[in-house]
Amino acid sequence: MHELKDLPDGFAQGIWAKLAQQSELAEMPSDVKAKYIKDMETEMDKRAQMKCALRKATEQGRAEGLEQGKLETARKMKADGLNTDTICKYTGLTTEQVAAL
């Protein structure tokens, strides 16, 4: 009987790829299947952790960038002679932060 070594063109994606994966999984001995499932769960956990870390790093970078932008704007406003209250009002910085510039 003919055996496919690879999926035919056009069948390597979507539902056909999932069907092929499930067929291979069903044919595995139970000990190999258990290890495969455990390895896949570990891999999915790693990917989820990486995605979460990336999201947190992106959020932190945005927050730091916004803060730097506020400080830069406040420095320019202060250099132009605007008073501290006005600078605080438009940048959201505290009077202590503006005084430290």
C-alpha cells in the first residue's frame, strides 16, 4: 500500500495539516504520545510566557517614552520662561519634578 512521506501541495495548511497531525498522534505508542503532549504543553507555556514578557516590556517602554517626552517638553517650557504652574498643568509633572529640571 502506498504511504505518503509528505503532504501533497495545498494540503500542508489549515484543516488538512491538523488532520495529518492528529493522524500521526493517534498512531504513536502511548508512552511516546504522552511525552509528545507534555513537550507540546511545555512549548506552549514558553511561548505564552514570552508573549506576556514582550507585552510587559512594550508597555514599560511606552510609559518610559511618554515620561521622557514630558520631561523634554517641560525643559523647553522652562527654558522659554514659563512658570512652574503652567508647566505642571500642561505636562502633568509635579512641581518637584519641574524644579529638578
